[in-house]
Amino acid sequence: MGKLLVAAKRLLCRLPLGLGMVEFCKKCGQRQPVVWTARDELWLAVTGSPHGVLCPGCFDKAAEAKGLFLRWKPSVEGNRRALLNGG
């Protein structure tokens, strides 16, 4: 069931934020407007659970506490052609 929840979370992350779905970081309590994902193995290694929401800053701090030092790499989802054509 844990893999199903992670898959559902990934699907929900692709929805536009204008749908009224707002998530909050479970560590700092701040609104989480940034859509980001981590591979299942990394998320489980850092959090120990397939559940929850962390902002990138709290996830990074939790990873460092476990001896994992992350490198963040932005990626584009959606209309890559618009990016290449300048908008």
C-alpha cells in the first residue's frame, strides 16, 4: 500500500496549484508552494516513511542529519518546447 500512496502523491504533485490543494511542511509548518519529488528510496532513507510532506529546506536538513548531502537539480515537466523557444 505504501507504493500506491507514493504513486498517488506523485500524480497529485503534477496538478496545478490553482486547484485549492495546499500542503504544509510537517517540520516547519510553512506552506509548500514548490512542487518537487524525491525518488522513493531517497525519501524513505531520509524520512523513514512513505507518508508526509517536507519543504526542500527541511528535507535537506533531515538528509544531512543522516549523512546524506544532496545536490538539487531542477527539471522541466510539461511544455519543454516552450522552454527551448523562449516561452
